[in-house]
Amino acid sequence: MATTLDQTIEQKQESWLSAKLGSQTFWVLAAVVLACIFLSFATDSFATSKNLYNITRNVTFVAIIALGMTLVIITGGIDLSVGSVLCLCSMVLGVVMHAGYSIEVGIIASIATALVIGAFHGVLIAYLGMPPFVVTLGMLSIARSLAMVASGNTVVFEFGPDQAKLLSLGGGAWFFGIANPVLYMIVLALLTGFILRWTRFGRHIYAIGGNEHAATLTGVPVRPIKVAVYMISSLSAGIAGIIQTGWLGAITTNIGSGLELQVIAAAVIGGAALAGGVGTAFGALVGAALIEIIRNSLGLLGINAFWQGCFIGGAILVAVLFDRLRKFRQNQ
């Protein structure tokens, strides 16, 4: 029997609704919205313009790095070094500018440091077959140690003649009162989403995470792409470091400490599967937003901040459980 136009439209609507209801990102977004509504009524300070400004600004540092981390996780890898890479890139920027060089030279040096680290990760993992966990765990220690050496383990807070430019870069609000870090996050998220959805490079990333052996047999350049995604991950940490330096106005050697847990949590909570093959840029933003709202709400509700790790860890477990249940249903 021929299918009518109305039946075709109805089938598409049902499949779209089923896809949304089966999407982890959708439910995390729903949780973010419900949490915001609840906190708006439960506290007097959550919905204030000052608090919302702080939330949107604070979420950007985790979100920007989570965008790069999502690409790595989609390929089936992991990057534990992002917090230390952020610290090292921030310190390189600070030391170079403190020496009297311009902000442009400092940013180039910082970005180059990030790319070299990412390329180092990629070569060891893709070409020498070393486990991503081991390689990036080693760099976690190496990068922070180099940051201490570069600064003499001191606080850097003087950035030479271009200090005002740096502080404006990270702490300003150039357009419509929106914090600059938020604008950078939006642009990077759109770029990452475009790459994943509309480019051959993005399709190859998903192919590697879905089945690396099959991707190799179909002609996907697996090794160069792995190097590229680890370079992007380190680059995202370096960009976040530059922005955070401009926001804080000072650099210490403990900046970014423990950040890797929040970044991985944001990616996983947002729908990226640690087994590879699944993940989106929007999911990384939503996951980062949920983590920041959890952190922000603890103080507003008078809950001890030490519970933050329990809530974030619990959210990771729920996200992984959701992914397992989804795969179980698909295999039935």
C-alpha cells in the first residue's frame, strides 16, 4: 500500500521525537533548565544579573577545553593533561609578556607551546602505540613542573606594556555587556560543531571512534587525524589559559589543578561516550553548564562545597549508565 504524505510526515515527527527522547544531551539540557527554575525560586540571588553573569563567564573555561576533549573522546582516547597544559600555556604567556614582549608575541608563544604538546601526545599515541592514559598522565606532571621552572614557582601578575590589553581580552565585555570569554566559547562551539557535522575531518573522527580497524581499511588516515585531535585538545587548553589569565590578572602554578576531571565530566555528561564514536559540541557546552550550576548552587543553598565532587562524580556515573542502557535497548 502506498504511504500518504501525512503518514510520511507523522513518521518523521515520531522518529525525531524518539531521537530527542533517547538523547542524553536532551535530558541533561532538561536538567539544566529545571535546576535553573528551581534555584530561581529557592534562592533570592540565583536569578540576579550579577550571578548569571558570573555563571556564564565561569562555565566558559571548562566548556572551551571540553570542546577539544570531546574530539579526543570521540576517537576513543582521553587527555588527562589539559589542566597542566592550561597552566603551562598561561605561564608562558605571562613570562613572555613580563619580559617586555607584546601580547601578540606572548599569545603566539603560548599557542605554539600547546600545539607542540598536542603533537607530542599524538605521535606517541598514534605512531608508537602508547596508551593515551599513560601519555597524557605523564604530561600532566611534566607540564606543571615546566610551569614551575619557567616562573621560579612564583606568582606572575605584571605583564609588561600590554597588560591592559590582556586584562581587557579576558575580563572585558566588548559586545552588549556579554563577557568576552562567553563570546569566544560561542564562536569555538560553532566552529567545532561545524567541523564535526559538515566536514570530512569530522566524519573521520567519528569513524575512528566507531571502529578504528574498519576506518583504516576504508582509507581513513587514522594516525594523522589522531595527532590532529590531540593538538586540538591541547590548543583548547592553551586558549582557555590565555583567556583565564586575562580574567584573573595573575598566574599561579596551581591554576588549572584538577580541571581535567571537570572537563572530562562535562564531555561525558554531555553525551560523549568514553568507548568512542559518540559526542557533540553542544553536548560539551550543556555538560559544562550543568557542572557550573551544581557548583554555583551549593553555595547559594548553604551546602558544604566539599560535596561538589560527589555531585559531579554522581553525574558522571548517571551519564555512563544512561549510555549503557541506550546501547542495551539498541541491541535488543
